[in-house]
Amino acid sequence: MLPLAGQAPSPDQTEADLRDQEAEIMHLGEKFRDEGKAKEMSDLIKNVRPFLGRVSKAKAAKLVRGLVDMFLDMDRGEGSNGQAEVQLCKVS
């Protein structure tokens, strides 16, 4: 179960549960990167915000950095002018 916007944190979540969710998020990010789904990747980055409040700042930074790096590594073709990247950074 991935944490999405609007989900309340469960009071009985363990460190292992959080670690599993973090791994699922990264796996989904890798899948979107490999499939070239920039829109879905952008949405994922935005939708993990509630989850970031449940982990340490260092873990949150590592997760966001990993997702943004994957997003920036995606090949968006010849016509890409970088606007998607700029927009994502403004929103994040």
C-alpha cells in the first residue's frame, strides 16, 4: 500500500512498515523511469509528501533526491525544453 495524499498516518506503523513503503515508492519511481512515464513520476513525487512527514528528515531528503534524480534522468525526447523539470521544482 503506497502512501498517497490524504491518507492519515497509522498510529501503529512500525519502522519496518515505513521502510517497506519507502522501498515501494522507490520501486514505483524506477518503474516509471524505465517506462518513460514523466507525468506519473511527477505525480508520484507530489503524492509522497504526506509520507515524508512520517520519516526522518534525512530519509525524506534521500527519498526525494532519488525520485527527482530519476525524473531528471528520464529521456523526454527531442522537443523537451525543460519546462516539466522547472515546474516540478517550483511545486515541490
